[in-house]
Amino acid sequence: MKTRDDILEIARRTLHSEINGLTGLDSRLGNDFYSVIKLILECKARVIITGVGKSALIAQKIVATFNSTGTPSVFMHAADAVHGDLGIVQSEDVVICISKSGNTPEIKVLVPLLKHAGNTLIGLVGDTESYLAQQAGYVLDTTVQHEACPLNLAPTTSTTAQLVMGDMLAVCLLECRSFSSSDFAMYHPGGALGKKLYLKVSDIYTGNEKPQISREATVKEVLLEITRNRLGAVAVVENDKVAGIITDGDIRRMMEKYDSISNLTAADIMSANPRSISGDELAVNALELMRGAHITQLLVVDNGTYKGVIHIHDIIREGII
């Protein structure tokens, strides 16, 4: 078993090997990369991405990134393509074929079939002298001098370069399309990520009670209203306008400050000018406001009118945190 220092040194060597392998990509970006971006932007169909082995796994990730950022894409395994799955490819589709060597048997069988069908072929390849590079209409060069694997066998730096090339394509396409956070939300409706991008305060607070009292309310009435609604706070309201808020913390401070509370009213113990948020705001913005102010609830106010309360527990329950 190697020592702790030996293991950390191997990890650092691997990291720096992959970083060094990526630096060459910059100088190899040029006309073909620009043409590929233009081609995909103008494509009225889909981008089919194919490969075998580790390249096939990278292809699947690039497909996922493309689909989530507005470029319709489909993965096709190169080996399966020549055994029936070639029907995935339609006449107007653009095909990206990923291969380190560019000379694998599956690629040599697949490429002529794609060219015969008239599809534009893009080679994302690690050898510009390979069969794939010579046959492709456009070449995205991901050549690396050495794998991070000390045997120079296991795809490591080469697959990282493929992945980075895919990310460069995806980000260029995203920015060329002016793809916004709203667009992103449309493609990510599920889970915490989607909810951060589309869930609004108005989607949440309406499930709560609407605790409110007048300025003249007694301490007993305040306590009963806070307890009844279980939100830890009550709004002090006049003519539907918020005058203040009373929280559990205000009640504790009242008990410390006054020897007698029998003559106190809500106006005596409320905090004026409470923090509030519009129902049209994203729930994640409400969360950030609460975190920044170290509070657990916000009053919801639209056009100056009190609407209700959103609690941090509501947001936790939605899975945003």
C-alpha cells in the first residue's frame, strides 16, 4: 500500500497531466470550429452524436448538455448503428462522431453509410491523419500527447479533451441563441435546480394561513394569532397595509423589557418596516433574503397590499435547499 503522500502525489500528477493536455486545444480552434457552430445553429433537425467505448460515454454526456441548453440531440452507439439503429439518423440531421484514434472498425463501417445518406459528418477526433478525420466534412481536433494513465493506455486526458470540446460547443451555441435562465428552467422542470429557476413565492405562500392583527390588539390576541397559524409571526395591518410584524423573537424581547404586559398592544411590541417580498419573486430569492437577514419568514406584499407569509420551512419542503 502506498503512503498518503504517494497517493496525493499521484493525484496531483494526474491533475496536472490533464490540465497540460487541455492547453493545446486553444491553438487548434479555428475555421472548422466556427463552421460547426454555424452549421448546428442553422440545422432544422437534430445533432446525432456517436462513438464507441469511452468515447460513447462522452457522447452521451455531450448529448445531455446539448439537450438541456437548447440544441436537440440524440445519442447513437456506433456499434448498434450498424446493427439496426442507423434508422435513428434522419436526412437533415448533423452527425458528430467521437473517436480518439479515428480508426476503430465500427467507425470505418459507419462513416461510409452516413456519407452515402448525405448527412454532414463532424469528426471529433484525436488523430487528424486518421480515417475519420480524412472522411469528415469538419474536424474538431482533440489530440493529446499523452494520457494521464502512466501506461498511456486508459483513456483519461483524451476523454477529458473530448468532454471539454463538447462543453465549448454547448456554451457557444447557448450564447449564440441568447439562451436565458427562463429557457434553462423550461428544460429543467424537476428537482431542486428547476424549482430554483421557476418556483415563485406565490406558488408557496397561498398554502399558509394569513396571520394578521390590528395595532390595537392585545398581547393575548397577538399570542393566540401567532399560535393558531404556526408561522412564528403575525402581520400588524391597517387597511390592508402592513404597519409592522410581531415574531416569536419580539414576544421574548417584550417579556424581558416589560414587568407588566396587561396594557400593551400590538403597536407597542411590533417591529416597524418589516422585510417583505412580492408574490412574483422567485422562491429562491425569498430564501436568500431570509438567510441574509437571519430570519425565518417574510411578509408577502403586492402593490402595497398584505397578502400573506412565506416561511423558510415552506422552501425547505419544496426541496430548494
